[in-house]
Amino acid sequence: MPAAAGPIGLRDHMRGGAGRKPLPPPPSSAPRRSEPSRGQRRGSSWEPRSAMACLTVYSTSVTGSREIKSQQSEVTRILDGKNIKYVLVDISQDNALREEMRAKSGNPKAIPPQIFNGDHYCGDYELFVEAVEQNTLPEFLKLA
């Protein structure tokens, strides 16, 4: 009576595993990159291509708020999708950074994400989303 093919399959079972070469790993869907070039993402921040336009996004890596996490993710996803270079500043690393963000925005209770172009305050998440919806993002970010 022939053996039924199980999860391994009849032929695989008969050959055994000895002497077989392992299969190569499946190709990665992410492109392979060597060293990042100027203006590409390194770690958690972008390097601006020039000192003229230095877009800064203040965020936090430590928060219990799903809303803040979601808002930060959406801002960075949109900027990445539009190939807009920015520097990500994590205010959870130092209280001085949080105070700097609040002082620059002019709001003592400002929460991330807050967006700046150099020393010019662009706005918070709500204003960012409004600019995206109205297709005025370059003007909002003071890039135009």
C-alpha cells in the first residue's frame, strides 16, 4: 500500500534531508541600502540637504497616548511620502527640549507633534492635516 503524502510530501520524504542545499532566503521587500547619502534618513532623523531649510518635527518616543503616537506617525509618514527632509527631535530625551518646543511654539502646554522650519513655527498636528487636505503643505511648511 503506497504511503500517503503528508505535510512533507511523498517525494521529500523519500529523498530525506541529507545532502540537500538549504533554500536561499526569500527576497526582502525593502530595498537594500548601503551607507545613507546626504539627505537620507539616519537612525530616527533626516539630515537636511541645506542649512537654509531645516524642517524640525518635535515628537516623543515615550507616551501613553495612542492619539499622540498616531498623530506623530501620520506627520512623519506624510513627510516621508512627499520626500520632505526633516529632523526628528525626541523631547522625551531631555526636559530642556520639551521646554524649547513650548517656548518656540508660544504655547506653554504644547504637545507633540509640533513642526518648525528653522526658527519659524509652522504649527501642530491639526494645522498640518488641514494644510494636507487643502493641498497647501509647502506653504504651511514655509518651503514655497
